[in-house]
Amino acid sequence: MKHQRHLAGIKSGIIIFMFVFLISGILVMAAQNYQLLQIGVEDGQIVAYMEGDADVSEIDCQIGMIPCEEVNVTTMADAPFPFHTIVLIDNSLSITRENKEKAIELLKTYMQQKSENEYVSIAIFGENIDFLIEKSNDAQALQDAIDSISQNNQDTYLTDILYNLLDTLDAGEYTRFFVLSDGVDNKAIGITKEELTEKLKINSHPIYTLGHVYGSNEAELENMFSLSRATGGKEFLLDEAQDLEEIISQLGNTQGLMCVSAVIPKEISDGSSKNILFTMKSNAGEYEVKGQIDLPFSLLEATPEPTLAPTPEPTQEPSPAPEITPEPAAIPVADSGSDGGGMLLLLILLLLIAAVVVFIFKGKKGKKKEVAVLGVPEEPHLQQNQKQVQMPDPEMTVMLDRRYLLVLKDIKDSGRIFRYPMDDKVVIGRNTDKVNIAIDYNLTVSGQHCEIYVRHNRFYIRDLNSSNKTFVNGIEIHTETEITSGCMIRVGEVEFSVEMLPI
């Protein structure tokens, strides 16, 4: 009996030990946890924002199988950097008066307590978006913007709004969203939740959601809250919120935020989408953070055109100059009076006669008889003052040895012609601050819709995850597609003819 009780005690001890060990392991892992919030590319560098333990001794960054160089980290706790919060407010009639008052109180209190390095934009949205104030650090101006919000009887389409806003953001600046709405409801011909989620995998920004109950909107609320879980944000239900200070505290807690930058190796800057791995090293061990990134294009430098040596202008061929025969050494002549002088004159005369004979012989020898060789055309004779031009080797002449001008002509509006030199990639879209060719007169064009670039001496076009896609000669493109002069490209509802003109 005692033996059985002893075994039972041992088993209980083992179970307690395993439980404590498991809990300790969970706590250690929680302390090492890092959450990737935003990642993008700016000026040839990966710029990633993540949240976690800021006590990091070293960070390694790897894209695919290639390690990055010059990896640096800046923490919000040690060196606060500016960041941007975009508040999106669904101002439809779905929100009750009680919930509206809660939301207004929460937002106004947050604007009073926010950090000095946080800039806020406030917008209302339905089917379209209307910014009441943009990127302001003035707490009073932000509260005034909140007071100006009025409710309208309208439908709201959060997926379309978020999808298009992602194209306008600065990749190098930490930007997050705070959304107040009754959920995600897809537009019949708009962006679906699945399309938005897919885009957020590449162009991720944390989305904090504050939902409220309206009728039977459980599914719409769940769709909206899932955006927070997918992007590292947080979700709150306004109806159940008793302590608004707790929500404000979570929104304002950015001390664990850090910015990691790393130089992208040029050999992998090929425009592809690749996985990225950050290894965080601290005293507690190592922790891995994984993500995905769209790499930029790095165009090959054009081979410089070889410099041809100038060919002198030919003139009339002069008569061959007589060959100068070196004068023979003087033969000493004994001085013998007048006879010696006569001998000297005779010798000079003989030398002159020999020089004339040599001159005549050389002249005849220099004249070659012209012979026509079968199958080999005679070289054309240059006219007087005509310059002879040396032709370059065809293999040395490539497309990038000269500049080209991209010309886009609107098919429906002949007065709209856009020209831009192809020195680098040419971005086309509606956002005038982010593109090279701004198509700002049609709302079906995305902020950054597509780009045209040169690679391996050919011209290509690539869609930039636009809402209404890019078409070449009537066919939707899903990857980089080669184009030439005479092609037709369509961005949204706007169609252009393409010309590449050498300049």
C-alpha cells in the first residue's frame, strides 16, 4: 500500500514538474515574440516595422537564400520616429446614438493623449472616401475635424477603400489604420475580402478595428475583425466597451515598435516576389520573423557606345615622292691640280645620272596594273572632299545605347498625349505624387496602376496590383508582358496607343 502511494506521489511530482516546465517555456517564448506589422521597399532598402522585445543585440536579414548587408534597427523607445495613423469612420446611419457618442469620446480623448511624433489623418467613407484632415499633429484641429462628422444614409464598402489606399502609402513610413465600422460588406463589382487579404500579405499595414452591432451583422463584423488578426492589429467591440481608457492605452502603446532596414543585394533586384526572414538575436535566444516582399527592378547599365577614331578627309593622291637615296660618303680625292677638279665634276655628274635612273625605275614600279577579281566588287572611289565614315560593328549597337521616349495617346481623347523618357521605370496611375505619368481624370485608374520599364533591351509592362487591372491588346496581364510600338494598353477604362520614339 505504501509502495502504491509512493508511486502515486512520484507521478504527481512528474506531472507538476512538466506543467511548470511547459508554463516556463510558454512565458519564455512570449517574451521573445515579435510581430511583423509593415514591410516595404524604399531607395533600394527593405524597410520593416515590427513589434516585440526591443532588447535586441543583433538582427540578420535574408531574402530567399541571399543575406542582406547593412542591417540597422531603430527602436521607438530609444529614438522615437514619426508615424502616421489613418482614422477611417463609417458615417452611415448604421451606428446608434449611444455608440456614436462612445466613438466620438474615444477619438477625441485619444487625440489629446497621442504622442508628439504621431501624425493623424481623419476620413469618412461610404462608397467613396472624404478626408476631413490629413497628416496633422495639432490635437485641437483633429478634435474639430471629429466634431464636424455627420451621418448619411449610404452604403459603405471598406474593402475598396482600404485596397486603393494601400497604393498611396509611403513604404518608408510606419502607417496604420484605425477603422470604425459595422463590418466588411463586399461591393457587387468591387474588391472582395479575399483580394484585400491577398494584397495585405505583400503590402501589410496594421489595421485596428472598432466594430459595433447593427442588425444581424455578425458575419460582416467577423470579416472586419479578421483584417486586424491578419495584420497584427487589434479588434474592439464598441457595444461591450466599458472602459474606453483601456482601448486608448492599447492604441497608444508603441514603445515596443522598432524599424529594421537592410540593403537589397543588386543581383536579386529582379521585380519578383520573395520570402524574407529576420533573425532576432537577444540574451534570451533567437527568434525568427518571416514575411514576403515585392523586390524592385534594377536595370542593367547600358553599354557605352564605342568611340570611333576620326578618319582624315582624303585629298587628291599626289604623285609618288622620289625615293631619297642616301648620299654616299665622299671619296677622298688626291689633290692633283686641275685634273683633280675635273675628276670631281665627272663623279658628281655620274651620281646625278644614277639618281635620275633610280627615280624613273621606282615610278614605273609603283604603278600597279588594275585587275578585276570575279565576285569581289571594286571599292568605290571617294569623290574629292567626300568623308569616309567607319561603320560600327552591328554587334556593338544595342537598344540601350540610345534614349527612347515613351508616348501614350488616349484613344478616346486625342488631346491627351503623355510623353516620358525611358531612363528608368515609368509608373502610371492616378496619384500625382507617386507616379511619372498621372492619369487623374478617370477614377477607374488606381493610385499606382502599372509601370513600364526596360530589361534586357526590351520594353515591358507590369500591373501594380491595381483595382481594375491592366490589359495589353485587350488581354488582361498577370505578369510582366513585353510591349512594342503599336501596342494598345488599357488601365481601368482608359485605353492608350503606345509608341517608343528614339531621342
